Amino acid sequence: MISIPHKSKQLSVFIIKLLIVITAFYFIYNQLANNDQLDWKKFLVLYKKNQSVAGISFILFFSFLNRFLEILKWQNLAQVVKSISVKEATKQVLAALTLGVFTPVGVGEYAGKALYFEKKETKKIIFLNLLCNGIQIVATGFFGIIGMLILGYWLWSLGIILITIVFVLISFLTKKIKIKEYSVESLLARINEIPRKIHTKNLILGLCRYIVFSHQYYFLFLAFDVNLPYTTLMATITTVYFLASIIPSFQFLDFALKGSLAVYFFGILGVNEWIIIFVTALMWFLNVALPVIIGSYYVLVFKTSKSII
């Protein structure tokens, strides 16, 4: 086996980290600068009309709270392997988000968090991250179906509920069948090994996070002078988030996917298309782009005893 000199290895690792950061920044720039649907002149006119330090601070606080709740979720679940501080959880969540931004369905996020732990704990960390993200999927699905029912999409809702029931029944009937040493039964056993208080806290934090970012979306529409009943607006928001979540995509395409769905559903309500695009773009920038920019720092200073090349 050929031995790589220590300095050469350090240089290679630094180049890899730098490429990750440059790629992440490129995707952010490309989404905001080269999107023909974003009319910045209209945005600046409305911003000057409604600009308010209190209003901007209020919206930014929601972004902070959204990500902070995610950090607390990860800190709570990571204690299954080892206890970590909020500072360490922040580092892991933001660095992993940066790694996941240009990978399919955020796969890089799982690898990013695993790099902060011993190699023997990799499978546990990936499993815990599945639980961390899984609770958001459950919340998105629950509120999304309620939103669709409120908007009158009964057939869609009943169809999704029926598919879910069939999936659960099939999983139950085949729970002992193993695929590469894994089965539904073994998965449930692993879930039950985790203390109930950790699951409860994960559920509460996940629900709180969903409420935070969905209402940030709501308040941004209000800032853009969209006056629709609270129930109608929130039902549409939850529907858009739900449908976007069930379509596999890259993180950096999340803006385009949610934007397309939002244009369709909010367009039915008579909301101007450019307002929908800008609100969606701001949600993406505040909750994905900004954390990725911060996370880029943690990627660059990342040090590990593991070999990544």
C-alpha cells in the first residue's frame, strides 16, 4: 500500500474542503443572480415601502429559531452515542447542511455528521440522523394532509392516506423479511432501544420547528401585502411543503421545486406570481443559504482523525 506524506494529505483534504465550499457558494449565487423569475427592482420598491427594522428582525429571528431547534434536535439524539454541547451540535448541523446542499436528497448531510464521530459509530449516527429528519417528514405529512383537506383536495388526501395505510400494512406483514440483514422488525427494535424521553423531545422539537418555519412563510406573505384568511394561507403553505417533501430533489433545487408548487397553489388564490417567487426565494435564502454560508466556515476548519481520501 502506497503511503501518502502527511503534508500532501493535509493539502488534499484542504483542497476537497475548499471545493465543497466554492461549490456551495456557486449554487447559492446561481439561484439568486441567474433566476429570470426574480425581478429585483420590484422587490426593492416593495422593500422601501414596507422596510422596518422591527419587521426584518422579527423574520430573521424565525430563521435563527428554526435552525436552533434543529440544533437542539440533533444534540438530543446524538447523546445516544455521546453527549455534545450546543456549540458542538451547531458545528455539526451547519457543516453537514453545507455538505448536503448539492447532494441528492441531502445525502451529504448524513456523511457530514458521521465524520465528527468515531468510525465504529457511523451506522448509529446515520440512523439517528434518519430519526432527526424523519420527525420533520412526519410533521410535514400530518399538517400537509390537513391543509389539503381544508383546501378541498379530498381525493388527493384520501388517496395519500390510503397509500400510507397500505404501506404500513405491507411493512407489518413483511416485518420479519430481511434485506441485506435489515428488516422492519430490526428497525423497530433499534428505535425501541432509544429512551422514550429522547423520542418525546425529538417529537416536540420537530413539531415546534415545523410551526416556526411555516409561520415564517406566513408572515413573509403578510409583509408582501397578501391579505388572505389565516386558515387558507396556512393550509396552502402546508400543502406546498408536503408535496415538495415527497418529490426527491437536490437541496439546491429546493427553491425551484417549492417555487413551482407555490406559484400553482397560491396562483389559484389570486396572489401575484412575482410575490410568490420572492417569498419562496427569501425562505430559501434565510433557511438554507445563510446557514450554508456559516456552515462553510466549519467545513474549512474541520479536523478529523478519520481518513477521508
